[in-house]
Amino acid sequence: MIIQEFDFRAPRELGDVLRLLAEHRDDTKLLAGGMSLVPMMALGLVRPLMVISLNHLSGLSYVREDGPDLRIGAGTTHAEIVGDPLIARHCPMLLQAARCIGDVQVRNRGTIGGTLAHADPAADYLPVMAAADARITVRNLNGQRELRAEAFFTGLMQTALSPDEVLVELTIPKSRVQTSYQRLHRIEGNFAIVNAAAVVDPARQRARVAVGGVGPVPLTLDISAELRQGANAAALEAIATRVYDAASDAPEDLNAGPEYRRRMAALYARRAIETAFAVPAAAI
């Protein structure tokens, strides 16, 4: 139960949201789907004096092609991502991640922008954004700026968002690449213990893998050199060793200890790479 009183606003224009944030920047929380904020308020972990709902804004829910990129509005729900043909064709690992989130109710209410702004290190989208080298657009009254995903996530549930900024869009490069998303979880719909996303571009001999659940932000590695001769046993073992070594700050919680997380990070990174190589690249 939420016992602290707060001022609730539900603007219909983004400009009104930005003006409210500029006036009340330090005492305000944004409500997108509410799948994270409402439970945190109920537990007393956050106590904003004002909550601004984004659910009545028009124009923040879309997926469209823009030349070499896909542009996704921050208000796009997980369910919309699962059902979108452009995402299925050009970034299937994002669809795979969206399918893993919560249950049907959560996927119908929760939004991609809300998830990224919340920045839970176990969230399904974070390694996908990092591996895909996605760009995140944020806006305030003075204009907008674009950040790479690796620069956007700065710490445990922390981002580069200023208190007066709103996440409005994310941009994912659209190219002939092979991708995969893999996760370890105890119960279907739970947060991942460890998750991994891999992007392989054989034509340009480039590859990246990003792992979540082993630190405050996704662990992202360029693995192009290891995969020059393909995903052979030696290359996969070398990558697994790199991931294990890089995950030295893996946390401990009720689900797993640091050593288990490091070993699973190495295993699931390897699985993501193997699966990516096995999937034909999408035609553009």
C-alpha cells in the first residue's frame, strides 16, 4: 500500500511533461507502464512528491524504418515489440527478450522506455541494447541528445538521464547480422539470473556479446578477433574465458553467488554466440 500522498499528473503533450520536470525535477518520478515504479512506491523505496504519467501521451508508441535504422518509440509496450514484423525481421533478439518479460499483463502494460530508464541490471533489454550498439534519445525543454547504450547505463539502476529529461526513442542499426538472446532463470517470467545477447556480422567480420546479471551495467565485449575463423571450439572457449575473467564483480543475492554467476555468464555468452551463428542473417 502506498501511504505517502503525492501529486499525480497525466499530461497529453510531451511539452507539458518537460515543463513539469523542469519545475519539479528533484521531487518527481515518471510513470510509464508502472510495472517497476508502483511496486517500489508500495515498498517505500521511492517517495516522490509528484508522479507524472506518460500513458496519455500520443506519438511515443511506434516502430518504423529510417534508412539503415529501426526507430522505436519509448512508449512501445513489450507486447507490441513481440508482435511487430519489422523487429522480427531486423532485430529478432529484441523480440526474444520481450517474450521473456513477466507475464501477459506485464507485457501489455510495460514499455521499453520505462524498462531502459529503470535500468535494472537483470532486465532483459539491457544486454540486447548494448550488443546491438543501440542509441537512446532523451529530451528536455532545451532540446534533445542521443547516447549510445553503453554510455546511457551508468550504474546500479542508474542512467545518464538528467532529472529534467525524458527518454523518447531508441535507434537500433538495421543490417545483415545474426543475433541471439539467451537467459538463465528459475521460473518463467522471473528476472534473469544471467542473460546474454550476441550480434555476429560475418560480412564485416564483426561480433559483440553483452552479458547482464554480473554487474551494475551490461558487460560488453568485442569478440571479432576470436571469431575470425568462425565459432570453433577454441574460439568459443577463449570467449568464455574472457567473459568469466571480466565478470569479476558479479554480485551475490538469493538466486546465486558470484562464482556461479561468472560461470553461467561464460556459458550463456557461449550459447548466445553459437545460436547466432546457427541462425541465417535477415535479408533487408
